[in-house]
Amino acid sequence: MTRWRWMVAVTALSLACGGCRDFPKTKKPDPSKGKVTGIVICADTGKPARFAYVTLSAYPKKDDSPDNDKPLPETETAETGLDGRFRFEAVEPGRYFAFATLEGYLDPKVVIDLTRLGEKATGQERILDAIEQWKDHLTEVTVTAHLSADLTLQVERAAEIDGTVTYDDGSPAIGVYPQLFRRNVKKAWIPAGISNAKGSSLVPATDGHGRYSLTNLSPGEYTVCTMLPSPSDDVATSVCQGNVFRLKNAVPVKVQTGEISRGNDIAIPLGGLHAVAGRVTALADGHVPDHATIRLLYADDREIVHEIKSLDDGSFSFPYVPEGKYILQLADAGDPEKQITIVNSDGSAETKSEPGSARTYADQEIPIEVRDDLNDLQIALVAVTPIPPAQPVGP
């Protein structure tokens, strides 16, 4: 299951701190510029939001060219104190928006649907769309030189999903990474949060008892999966709520504002999982291509189960593959131009590209059925670009 990489829009919104506890840098006062001060209140208690993060971001211009990804708007962060108050010094005059985040309260990283615009949208378009989705939680402020603007911001209590991940023998699954998916308006499951190499920046690994807690959620329908370890940082076998391998078959859970949903447990099977491994070579001469991408797809709907780059020796390995029918897909294989050193008659040397050394290979798809380990798949790739004929040897 792929994890979402579209980070630009959300980065513009929260994103300067993302729940970290690093103290934001404070600027020195500058009389030639403006300043922004204020207080953050918890909407559910009416009390100050202590040690919340406040984001102040320059408003992007709507007339910026959608064909060019502009730099992200300038963003600053401040942390509230025990009185819930914050302060920004030396702010350049202009139009800004401000909002606050605090653990247990709504977070734009969960609320915003980064899939709405499709894959072809530019970073600038995503920023504007993210602002549109989060507009009810944004406070606009105009900063003027020599003056101070005072704001009152609120944070709203969020929902939470808790559970435990175990193996089917009852032992806890320690240090695995839950993945959170949210149902969007089109009824499709979309990843919630900003992805990282292990799962989601929203979700720490399970603790020593296999427990997880997913916080800062907006009202809606969710499901949770957990990804098994893999050589790939991108895609690997997951087990979802309902103890199923397919996200489309996962059991959903609905949460309301401030609700804590407990008992959303996942059991990872210890049996019925197999290894799929093999090696990729070039059909013409048996050498290992410089690079290739190997994917394992479910045969019925082509959902990606695993994805990996071939290793230097051409080998690949997919662990923990459930029994079933798949498509083994080989794509993006090729060899770069070889560099050769030529010694000139004057003794000088120069490096040149060897003509015809760069090659690309045709993509392949091979149907396979996994009932046991498949450890010796041999894949021979056919060159698309012609291979130069062998040079004669000797005089």
C-alpha cells in the first residue's frame, strides 16, 4: 500500500513544527516592522492552551503562475507559555494567516485531503487548496509596520483511535508502525498525515505492549493497518483492521468530535506468509542492468503489495507475501552510458561516453501464484535500445 508523498500543501500549513518540542527561534524587536501577539484558548475548556504551537504564514498570491511551483510562503512559529500567550517580533508587513496546534486537538495534517486535486496539481495549487479546506480554522491578520496586531486563536478537541497490535499467538507486536487511512468524500481510503520512511509522521511505533494511539483526528471514518518490515521503504505487506491484508476489506471505525474509540486491535498472522525472490538480468548477454524497479501487484485489481529497487547483483526479495495470485512487474530498467578513458597521442587523457552503451529495457509483467516460497525467479529483460555489435578482436 503506497504511502502519500504529497507534503507541500500541508507543509505550508502546519508544518513548521509538526508536534516537535524544539523551541522556535525568537526574533529581536524591530521598530521598522510589525509584530503579532495573542492568546490561544482551548475551545472545550475555555482555558489557555499551554505550550501550543502557533503558525504564522504569509498568504500565497492567487495570481501566481500555476505552471511553476513557487517557494513555500514564509512561515514562522511561536510557542505559548503558561498563560497561553504568544508573540511574533519583527514581522514583515503584509497579509498572513495564523492558527494553533496542540496535542489532542485538531491538526491540519489529518484534516486536509491531499488527493482532491489529483497528481498533476502544482505545489502552489495544493497550498491554496489546503488553505481552502482549513479556512474555518485560520485567522487572517494584516501586519503593518510600527504596529502590533493582537489575535485570539482557538484549538478544538479532536477524536482519538486506540488499539493493540499482536501476533496471532497472542504476543505483542512491538515496534511496528500503524498506518492511518481516512475515507474521503469520494468514499475512497486515503492516507492521513505526512508519510515518512516507516509509516506516518502522525503515528509512533507500537510500544512494549503492542499498543498504539492515533490522536488529533477530525470526525469521520477511518481504518488502521500495520506494515510488516521490508527491504523497501515505500511499499510492503500490511495487515488491516479485521485482520485482512487488503485495505478495501478493512473494517472501518467512525469517530465524532472528542470521541476516543478503543479496542481497534489487529492480529498479524504467523502462518500463510511466504517469500518471493529472484534475480534480474539482460537477455542478450546475461549482465545485470544498472537499475530496475520490481513490483508485486494483486492480480485482481493491480493494487501494489510490494515495491523495491533491484540490488547491485540484480537480486530482489519480497518477504511476508500472503497466498494468492499476483503480477510480478518489472519496470524502469536501464543502463547508463559507460565512461571510457582515451589516451591521446600527446599523452593526455580524456573521458568520453562509450557510443551505444546506454540501454533501456522493455517492461515485463509475469503472472505468478504464491502457495509456498518462490526463491529462484529468473527474469531476463529484453533491450529496447539496440545493443552495439561486438568489436572485432586483433588486427
